[in-house]
Amino acid sequence: MGKLHKKELEKNLEMNDSDFKKLDILLLNVPISNITYPPAATTLLKGVVVQHGFTALVQDLNFDLNQRLNDDDIFTDVSDYLCNISDSTPYLTMLNNILDDWVQDIVAQNPKFVGVSVFTFQCQHSTRLLLEKLRPLYSGKIIVGGAGISTNGINGSTDFGKTLLAEELIDFYVRGDGETAIIRILNNEDGPGINNTNFSQSRDLDQYANPDYSDVIDLPYAYEEDYKLLPINGSRGCVRACTFCDIHTFWDKFTFRSGESLAREMIDNWTLHGVQHFTFTDSLINGSMREFRALLKYLVAWYAENNLPEAFFRFSGQFIVRNERQQTQEDYKLMAKAGCQNMMIGVETGSDEVRAHMQKKFTNAELDFVIGQFSENNLNCFFSMISGYPTETKQNFDDTLDMFSRYQKYALDGTIIGLNLGATLSIDEGTALYDDMKEYGYLMLHDSDNSSRVGINWVNPQNLELTLEERIKRRIDLQEFVMDRGFVVWNGDTHLKRLMKSYERVQLGNY
């Protein structure tokens, strides 16, 4: 494994002044996204760009907006506007001034390319506002990429990348592996995923350089605790095929980095930046049990080799429920020694019947085993939930309430540290629920020009009691129920605000 190698790593990341004078690409992270740690996508792309001999600079405009709007109420109002929760903001002049400053700075740097990371649909509005101001003043080429250029969420637009290209606000949109496409573009080459959806997924994630955080690591992010936190991407795709998820439209096969490469990235970031806390940003930390175990074993051995305590690093990620044969009691003990914490589990419902329809592929009994192991090994987790699934009956909903009554002890002992209740189910393009509506028996309502109203505006003729109003009621009832029993609900009121705004649009036919 070797000892620490700080000088070697620093030498590999050196970049002299002349490199910045001929900047090849400026990589922008735009609002609205997480402000608790540095951006994952742009820093990853910088690592790859530098790996191929180009120069790059990362600027986090999302962080800059938060710093400039140094008032929680103002920031919340502007965020609601940028996320399409509200149609206007009294701070539009202030926002426009910030956008003008960003544009002037970009033009002054005059990079050959500007790359905009559209992380989710919540970044679409700010991307458009920025590009509308930048395009007339900037003579270089503009690239957009990220999940947000093709997902629509509850309020977003479909085919955002194609729309921006048609409006000549950009020169390229990228689908699929951005690491491969961006190098092609910088080399003036065309290819799969560049202004098309014909990309092929890379099967070797170990080939890419580690993210380069040098431009943003010293910014005062709103870390939840008094320590720096860095993101890590360990995989692409998912081993499950949940009916409500569109991940398979991006990645057709689950591909996982080697456990050793992940451990080395964590060790390198501690060596260079003193970081001990990490969050995995991909869909599954335990999608490949072989490589997950390899990661855990490598870290535990490295701690011992360097006379460090167990759980010296702490890291979180999305975690799937596996049965005891697939993930044993010894695996949970190893997780604790390596430093796993804050695992996000997509539980979705307390009904075995509904969860089976979702294709989650685990039962309440298997979930009981997992949560019991978490509690026994002092691991913690939070649940991601969906209320108002198309087949959900009143009894199914009551099953969810019963589950939280049974699990109250885990909220009180710190095993379940929070719940993400979301809004209510949105049936979006690229999901099995959307693609197989006829098979499943769901109908989408239509407006006057016969175009489909996607998102929350759906009905299931086989479950007519589940109206939109009933789904909203269940979502509100669920939040009240769990909070009364000591569970922490994360961003619950924000999700309800977004849900009610979407409901108003449904009622008004405003699409």
C-alpha cells in the first residue's frame, strides 16, 4: 500500500502561471445545488482535462450566489425563483447584477470553452439566465452537461440541452460520460453523446483521474460540522430497476470502480487537503459487494499500517437493502471499522406489496435485519420515502405508518437520523412507470392541445381513490405522523412548498 506521498501528489497537480493565461476551459457549477461541500462534477472534469494535457479552472457560482445573498430569507426567495417554486422574486435586480458580474468575469478570462454543469433540473433556470446574458458577449464555445439537461422533475423542462442548442445559446450539449465527451470537444472532435443521445457507457471508471479540488477546496462551504467534506463518485448506474427511477436512461449497466482506487482517492485527499470526511454521490455504495468489501478492508488495513484509529475516515453513501446471505453480519462490523455513516436507504414504503411493485427487491423482514445490524454496530442511516405510489391503497399507507411506529426506537437511539419524504410521486419520462403506462394501467391527464401532462398529474383507473388531492393529504399526514414520533424530516416544508406550487399549476393548467 505504501506510506503517504504528499510531495509526489503536489508535484502532479502543479500548474504554472502561463497555463492559466491560455485557459482551455472554464468549468462552472451553477445554482441551485448543494452548498455543503465542493461540486463533484466540475472538479472531476478538471481532473480529467488536466490528465489529457489541457488547462482548466473551476468556479462555483452556486457557492458565490450563496455568499452574495448573505441573508437566509433573501437566499430562500431567490432559490425558490430559480427552482421554479415561485414565478417571481423581489430581488430580481440584485440577481441580475450578480449574473452580470459573472458574465463580465467569464468574458474577461476569455477561455476557449465554457462548460456549465447542469446538475439537476433545479439548475435549469439559472443556466438559461446566465447563457442569455453570456452568449452575446462571449466569442468562445459553450458546453452544457449533466443530468439536468435531460430530466424534468416536477417543474423542469424536457430535453433542456436540445432546446438550448436550438436557440443557439450553446454549441454543445453532452449526454453520457462527460469525461470522454469533453476531451473529444477540446480536441475539436465529434462523437457519441455530443449533441446526440447515442452515447456508450464507459466500462472502466478506474481510467479517469481523480477530481481536482484545488480551485475550490479553501472556500468556506457550509459544512454541516466543523470539518471539510468532499464528494466521491464510485459507480455509474444501478443494480436495481425501480419503476419510478430514470437512471437506466443514462447508464445501461452498473459499473463500479475498484475498492482500492476509491480508498486511494480518499487517502490522497487526506494527504493533500487534510480531509477525513467523504460522501459518495453515486447511486450505490454497496452495489458491488466484492468491491465494497475491498474498499472497507483496504481502509481498515491502511489505518493499522499508519497507526491510525478505526473509522479514521468517515463516509456516507446510498445503500441498498440486501439479505443476510448477500451482506453478512461481518460486513456490518467491517463497515463500522472502516468509518461508514449516514447511509441513505431507499425504503420508499412500509408495504411489502407496494415495494414489490416498485421492483425494490427486498422485504420488511430483510429491512428489519439491516436496521438491526445498523443499530448493533452503531451505524446510522436515513430513509428516502415515497408516498402516493400508483398502487398504494389506504391499507398500504397504513403499513408505512405502522413501520415508523415499530422503528421509533431507532429514531430515539440515533440509528435513523432523518427522513427524506420528498414531495409525492412524479411519473417522469425515462421511468418504467412512464414508458409502460398502458401495461400498468395508468393514465396521464391531457390539456387542450392533447399533449401529456407529466409529473404529478396522473391517475390510476385501477386505484381511483388515489387522487392527487389524496396523495397530497397522505404526504402531509406522513410528515406529521413521523415528527410526532421523534423522527427528523429533512427539508420537509420545502418539499411541501414545491408540491403545492405544482398542484396550483395543475389546477390552472399552467404548463
